[in-house]
Amino acid sequence: MKLSRSFSKLRCGRGNDKSSSNDNSVSFKRCNATIGGEVRWELRPGGMLVQKREIGDESVEEGVLVVRVATGSQWHDISIQATSTFGELKMILSMVTNLEPKEQRLLFKGKEREDDEYLHMVGVRDKDKVLMLQDPATKERKLAANAMIAPCRTIVV
């Protein structure tokens, strides 16, 4: 399979510019494109082959996201692979918040996410926010267990 770059994509909307007599000339300074450079390709998770994105002179670091997780009044910035699952994110959060993964509920875009869902497939991008809540059922069990442990004392006056 042969891939090539089309010059029509590099014209940057050049219309009838009278500065040059050659109709096929392209002003590369104006559209920040380079010719003669190596074109890098990447395969997206959906199977689409696209040109690798570049920001400035450095290419985008593929695969690593910084996810901002809100846990009530605290924020945690977590670096994680884009192909990770929400269950793996819960494992990392368990080290930070001292809550077991089964006690955590992660919400992204208003929906609770399952442990086997992948971050990149759901649409999590760099610097996106995820809300972590403690599971209400486990919270009630902990409170009930603490109430049983602490003896009730009745004071008669």
C-alpha cells in the first residue's frame, strides 16, 4: 500500500494571488507546512490510518493522559495510559485516596463508568475531569460496622 501527500491539501485556501505567475506555487510559510519532511502515520483505535499530529516542533506524546479526578473537596492529577480501563484508574486512585476500588464510583460526562470500559473509547482526553464518589452502600456498611464496634452507653441523670 502506497501513501502519498497531496499538494492540494497544502494550499491553505490560496485563491487568485497575483504575486506569482506559477499557479501551482504554494506559500508554505503562510500555512506552516513543510515539504521534504518525513510524514509519520498512526493507526487510531477504530482502525483509521491518519497523519500523526504535531504541536510546534515536538510530536504529541501518544498514549499518556493527565486525568484530573475530583474527590469531594480534593483534586488529584493522575497520569495514565489512554488505553487503560476505569478499573485500572480505580487501582491508582486507591493508593491516593485509601478507598478500595470496589468502594469507588467514577463518573465521566455525567455517567457512571464500568471497570472494563477503556478511557480512550469513552472519550477521555488529556486534562479531562472525572468525578470519584464513594459507593453509598459501602459507606452505610462502614457506618453500621463502626456503630456496632462502639458500645452505646446510656447516662442516667
